[in-house]
Amino acid sequence: MSSIREVLWEAIRGEEKQYTTGSIRRAIVLLSIPMILEMAMESLFAVVDVFFVSRIGVDAVTTVGLTESVITIVYSLAWGVAMAATAMVARRIGEDKPEEAARAAVQSIILALSLGLVLGISGFIFADDVLRLMGAEEEVVRSGVLYTRISFASNVIILLLFLLNGIFRGAGDAAIAMYSLWIANAINIILDPLFIFGIGPFPEMGVAGAAVATTIGRSVGIAFQLYILFKGKSVVPIAMRHLRLHWATIKRLINVSATGAGQFIIGSASWIFLMRIISLSGSDAVAGYTIAIRIIVFTILPSWGLANAAATLVGQNLGAGHPERAEASVWKAAWYNTAFLLSVSVIFIAFAPWLIRLFNQDPEVVRAGVLSLRIICTGYLFFGFGMVVTQAFNGAGDTRTPTLLNLLCFWAIEIPTGYLLAVVFDMGLPGVCWAVAGSEALLAVFSILLFKRGKWKNVKI
């Protein structure tokens, strides 16, 4: 028991940075624990927000769901840039080239800032149009547009938070990424009820207060990340000499992040189309589905922690010239992830009504949420393997393969199937949920088959 406590404490302290030698199992544990906790904290934003917002009403939850379905495009870009930074920094650390790792980190920050400002300004201006385009009723637009404007305006914050944590993950410094999310979430949990309900001297902002609280929390988390990077306390210390444009590095980052972002944008766009199909069934269906997805995300994002650990191990070991060790790390992480998600699916299927009622008591919302939660959880067996193998491709710098697979499974299969089942065969919300579970299963199978071919071991970045 004491040895387990020691490993857990070592993982949280984040003392070890390179994982190219020694026990693979130990490397996965030391990397994945802080990454799992980091992703759990990222998912906690969504759960906390919808918990408090659901006290306002169905329209407020619908606003959050429709806004988040669009803002996932920003998450996609953030994941793409962060993924490129993780792969490049991990490869340079594996090659024992910290100076080049620091240069890649700075150029990725410049890229994230540029994207975030453009998206933030555009989203702020067209927020009401976006809600209408997503099928929101006029009452939802009227009551929720401020939330949407604030959420879109914070795009630069979202991009930087993801990107900086990607840098730390690539450096094997996953504990710092975890700490930043702890800080951000603690502030969000405190500020959410204060701004939403107007407690004490705080203004009563309703659903918009959730966006304000989340933005403030994430901003403080970014301040902590930048302090670590620029004070030389990280394995990738940034100095003044790195603060200039390096076009060759930016070009490599864009090449990797473009297809990396593309694979997530493809998934996000399919999410938008599916939400539009669900909106045909009314606000209760959208609200129930939104609550179910928030609960699912609470477990899927921690699973991404294991997947991100695999990506870091792949990048560092390829850089050190150990491709077989990289592959072995992926299979071990995939089995661990599958075991975790299967356990979670049993709990979700058994306790779905109770979990949904924690957020909303409306019978129709609960019915829609229970259906969504139970159906989507049937795909957890495949999710566990699929997300680890996909991230392994990304960690190697092969972002093209997952992008093509996402295009096939989400756009060619998921969206048409969702529309066919929900609208043509009049299944409604359950039809969309079955389409989600089926397409994710196919994505996992195709990813495994291509990963076993081994071409990812020869990618140069």
C-alpha cells in the first residue's frame, strides 16, 4: 500500500520528465494520473456550469447545449494546435534538444493567439445568428445571447489553455497541466453561483454568469501556466531569445496542426449537424441530450488523459529511437482505458435516471437524458481502444490518418445514419444516439487495423 501511495504522490508531484527507459507500466501511471486529473478538471467546467444553469430552466440549458455544440469547433482548433505542440515538444525532448523544444513552444503560442483573436471577435459579433442557425427558438435567443457572446469572446482563452497544457504534456510535465486546471476549476466553482444568482455584491447575470465565471477561472489558470514557462521552472524554460518569429517552426506546426485540427473539426461539425437534427424534437430533447453528454464528457475526458499519456510516450520514444517501446506503450494504455470505460458504462446504465435528475427534474428532459446516456454508453467498449490508438497516431505526428478516418466515420456514416434513423424512420433522439455509438465503434476498429500496419513509426516532424 505504501508503494502505491508513493507512486501516486510521485505522479502528482511530476518529478520525472523523460519516459524512454524503464518500466512501461510505471511510465503510463506516472504520466496518466496527472493527465486523467487534468482532463477530469476540464470536464468539470461543463458539469458545474450545467448543474447551476439547470436551476434557471430548460431554455438556459438549451442555450448552453447549442452554444457548446458550436464552440466545439474552437475546441477542435485548440486540440489541433495543442496536439502539434505536444508531438513536436515530445519529439525534441526525446532527442534531448530542449532549446528546440522551447522554440516550438513559443511559436505554438503565437499561432494560438492569432487564431483565438480572429475566432473570438467573429463569434462575439454573430452570436445571435449562430443560435438561430442552430434552431434555437426566439425566447432562447433573447435570454441566452449574452452567454453565447461571452463564451465566443473567450475563444483566445480556450485556445491558450489547451495549447499551454499540450506543451507541458509533450515535455512530460503533466503535473503542471493538472495544477492549472485545478486552479481554474476552483475559481469557476466559487464564482458560478455568485454570478448566476447574484449572491452578495455580485450582479445576477443568469446563464451569462456561467460564461463569466468560466472565463475568469480559465484566465487565472493561464496566468499560472505562463508563470511556470517564463520563470524557467519547466523542463521547457522559455527565455527572451525565444520570443521571435521562427517561420520554419511555424510552418511545421501548421502542417501538423492543420490535419490535427481537421480531425476534430470533422467531429465537431458532425456534432453540430446532430444537434440540429435533435432540435427538431424540441427543447426537452436538446436539454436531455445536453445533460447526458455533459455526464459522458466527465468520463470521456479523463479517458483522454490516458490517451494523451500514450501520445507523449509515442513522441518521446520515437525521438529516442525506440519505436517498439512506443507501440507497446499504446497497447497497454488502450487495455487500461477500456477496462475503465467498461466499469463506468455499467454505472451509467444502472443509475441513468438518478444521474439525470441531479440536473433536471422535468419528466421529458429526464426521459431524453436517460435514453441518450444508456444508448451512447453501449459504445464504451470501442471508445476505450479507439481514443488511445487515435492519440498514438497524433503523438507520432501522423495527424492525417485520424483525420481521414473521422471524415469517413462521422460525415459519411454518422450524420446520414443519424438523419435516416431520427427523421426518415421517425426514431427521433434514440436514432441519433445509436448513430453516435455505431460510428464511434467503426472508428475504433479502423484505427486499430491501420495502427497495426506501423507506418506511423516513420513519420518525420
